[in-house]
Amino acid sequence: MTFANKLTAVAVQNVKSDGKKIRRLFDGEGLYLEISKENNRKGWRFKYRFEGRERRMSLGVYPDVSLEKARERKRQARELLADGIDPCERRKVDKLQKTKGNQNTFESVAEAWFDTKKKEWSESHQKRVSRILKRNLHPWIGKAPINQITPPILLKALQKTESEGKYETAMQAKQVAGQVLRYAVVTGKAERNFVPDLRGALTTPQTKHRAAITDPEGVGKLMLAIGSYKGSPEVCCALQLLPLVFVRSGELRHAEWDDIDLEKKTWTIITKKLKTRKNKSSVDLIVPLSRQALEILHYIKRFTGDYRYVFPNPRSVNRPMSENAVLVAIRSMGYAKDQMTGHGFRAMAKTLLEEELEFNTKWIEMQLAHTVKDAHGRAYNRAKYLKQRTRMMQAWADYLDDLKEKTKA
């Protein structure tokens, strides 16, 4: 008996096994009817390829599932494939979901965890975590009861992101999943956090060093460009101050007038105010202010001295400057992303303070707010080496001025 490319309801009803081998009648687009050789049992199958591998998916048994219904299930599976989702894996997650309602799914627990933690994070970090949950975790395990997610199930979800070449994002998604599972354990919704078991299972992304200019001649040209930059007083001053103090960009944006003592010539960075996971330092930092830095602050105070932030957002003075403001200025001066970044001023200062000005590495590390410990393993307090660091910061500002003048000549 032969059939056309598309099956008919009558053909499906009448076809029988020949008792010798399994028969397969194809309907098109991967859908076919499989008839067993022993008992004439008829089952619908969907054949497809996912990530380069052939897979087969059961769509139900005939006559419980008609030809029309089988085609509809095939269509739904193909829609998942078009969205980059393996229909077999989605079915596993859906089955897990049905076993336990929706209140303890990964997605619902993640939402509760996010609401609890977000007040501790910066706005940019909130967006980053939310994006990872929505794009890299929820589509694969969001509907699954969190206490029934296993290491292989999570690994499969993470490998989807990894297969797109996004190795760093996959690692970040693993970290987020681990924090959600840890929250589930302490709230009694899961028995343990198994994410540490996945150590080594993902490709370790290559470390990418942020672009920075570290040769004296290049730094001189950069300082000259910064001095010539035309923009708002806030952006110009932030751009001029950043190389002098070489703090993290987020610390500069969140600088508050209450933390700056122009008389004592210091700026105290209170890490608890920042609410950002980017700043890994748990110790407040005192930044000695050079003569050049004080001149910039005295100037900008005429514009923003009545506000909370030294560099407020032009759209709302109750918020700090946008994290892209300085970066956009650097780009507008002609420096590409592989040449210089806001964070690059830290690498620039570290390199030249060590190699050109030959300052003590401990003073430099302390000023960079890196973890520096004494002989007993205790972290230095924020005032450690303050006198030496004050001298170093003034020498650094003078050195930048000197490079700028040499470039002019």
C-alpha cells in the first residue's frame, strides 16, 4: 500500500502492520505514524534536529490522538524550535510543573528572591540579573518545581546559553541560579543548593582586560583631549576628575557632597551607600584630593553644590549621573572601546604609579580599594598609609599635568 506525502484520516485508520518490521508513514515536516510489528499499535512521532543532533518526540497514540491533533502538536513543537527551545526538554519541565502547582516553581522562587535582594543592588545590577533570569533561565526551567530541578536539568539550560558562544553569561546564569537555590533552601522550598556540583561543567570564559592606555605618550594625548572636551559642566568635570582619583566609575557617579571635605582635602567613599555588587571592597575608602582635584570640585560646586550628588543626572537631580555619560564622552573624543574605558583609568594609574613613579605597591593597592592585608591577615583600615597616599596622589596629578604639557609642546 502506498500513500501520498500527506496522510489522510482514512489511511491512518486502515493501515496495519505486516508483522515483519516496524512501519513508518510520513506526513511531512518531521511528523510520522509508527506502527509496531507485534500488536499493530499506532503512535505519532515527530523527528527534528536540535543543536546538530537528531531527536524524536512522541506526540501520542492513535486513535486517542487523531491526525489533526498530531499535526497541531507538531506545529507547537516547531514553534518552540523556532524560538530555540528543545520541545522534548520543555515537555520534561511541563511535566515537573504539573506535579506541584505553581507556587514553588523556579520562576516564582526567583521572583521572591529578586524582590528581597534588589534593594541592595544598583539599578544596573538589577537590570542585569533580571535579564539573565528572563533570557537564560526562565525559558528552560522557570516552570519547573524548584525542588525537582536536578543538576542535569540546570546544566542543559546553561549549555543553551553556552552554545551561543556566551560563556561569560552562562557562568553568570549559573551564579544567579545558585543564589536562587540558596534562597529556596533557607525558605524551605528546596533541600539543597547543588550548583557547586556543576563546578568545571561549563567553559571558562577567557579573561578580558578592560582597555586602558598605559604608555606615557598616549596618556599625555588623552589628558590633552580631556582638557579640550566640550560638554556640560557635570560631564566635563567628571571626565577631568576620574583620572586624578582613579576610582570605579560607579563610585564617581555616586559621589555625594556630604562625603567630600574640601577643608581636609579628602573624599570618603562609603561603600554601603553604593549598593552595588561591582564594588567588591567591604572597607570604606579615603581618597586624598590633590590640588588639581580640589580645583575641579570647587568649580563644579557652583553648579551642583545644592544637590545631593556631585554629578547629578540632568533629568533628575535626585539621581546620579548616567553610567554611560563618561563613556560616551570618551568615545566622542575618538577613543574606541578597545582603546580606553572608564575603568581603564584604574589600570592606567596602577601601571604608571608602579613603573614610572615607582611608588610602593601597597599604597597603590590600598588606593585602588583592592584587598590588602597586614602580616596578621587583617584588612587595612581606610586610613592606612593616608599620609603616604596623600603624597602619592599629588605626585600623580602633577605627573599627568606634566605629560599633558609635554604633549602640547
